[in-house]
Amino acid sequence: MNNLQVRQRKQAPNVQHRRAAPQTIALRFTPPAQDGQPYKFEGYAVTWANVNSHGERFEKGAFADLIASGKRVHMYYNHAYMDWLTGNSAKRIGKWVELVEDDTGLLVKGELTPNISQSNDVAAMLSHGTVDGLSIAFYEPNPIDVYQDNTGARVIKRVDLYEISVVDEPSDQTARIAPTTEAIDAVRSADDANNLLVSMGLSKDDANLLLARLDDVLHVPNRVNQLQSVLDVLDF
């Protein structure tokens, strides 16, 4: 028998994944000004108010220690799921350049590495709105940093992230990438605006309701002027 040496397939890190998708919060993109420059984007990987599909929510401050430490958080596409299954080396598609906690959630800003085929593919999908979700992978939190609130949700007060991925289907339905400037500039009609809002996760009815409300708000001065004209005629 040949003297074969066998190496067990590399195992994925022992981390938990929680996906987040754009519904009320979206990811923003800045396409590169020229070839060779990174594609930039930002969005919320976690929102404080949302309970994800695992029955969890993250408390504001959960990522404060991580941010203060300056630890690098990796970036993959779909958690490099197929790479781990096949035993291939998981390829990072870019880097997170800033993580910030604000009143909404964990805001992350990233850059896709230029001239890498998978990064280019992800940039194309982000630009077209084919994918727009974010998902975190984190280590099991210390039990003292977890509690159950009065709604039954599992609340995580402190956690250590391994990576944040751009994903197709997040578990937190409010973590998304915002629309590109080009998509906003392309709005020429109410239908265009409605379609853009729907692409960000709103239902058609909610999008129509928002547009109608904005129309009311934006046209208030005109209505006030009309009322004043009537009062002038009546000599009030």
C-alpha cells in the first residue's frame, strides 16, 4: 500500500451566524471613480430594535469592547459557506474600515478589494440590488452577557465578532445595504421612487403611503399660502 498521508479537511471556525437584511435600513454604495479603486459601501449589520429569526436582539453597547480593541473583523460573501464545505481556503472579499455603534445599530463601512473576481461579482450584485443583506458571525457570548427580556427575546449585551458577510438572505430583516447614488439620481417619477423603496424592503402599499405622506409634508407651505390668500380676500 502506498505511504499516503491524509490531512483532515479544514474546519470552519466555531462561530454562530446571524444574518441581517435591508427593509427599513439599507446599504449605501460608492462605486469606484476609476479602475483599481475599491468599491465602498456601508449599512447596518445589526439594529438594536430588531429581534432576528433566532429570537435574539443585540443591546446597544454589545460591540463597544470589540470596537475599542481595534480588532480586525473579516469580510466574506455568504460566510464563505461553499469554501468551508469543499475544504477550500475561505477567500475574503474586502475589509471593514469602520465599525460604529449609533442609536440605530452597528453601522459598518467596508471596501471590496479591487481586481479580485469574487469581489467584482459582489460589487456587481450590490450595484444591481441582487444582494443587499449583511450577516454577522460571532463567538458564543459569556452567559453573564445574555438575558431574556419580558417579551421572551434573548438579549445579548456583549459579543465578539469573527466576521461580517455580505449575504443573500439575512436573519435580521433590518440589516441592509443602502441604495447607490446612481439609483437615487435615476428617480424620475413616482413609480421610480416606489420601485426604489420596494427594493429597500418596503411593501408596495407602504411605499405608496410614504410617498403620499412626503407629498403632504413637502406641499404644506403651498397650502398655507393658499389659505392666506383666501383670508386676504376675506380681509382677515
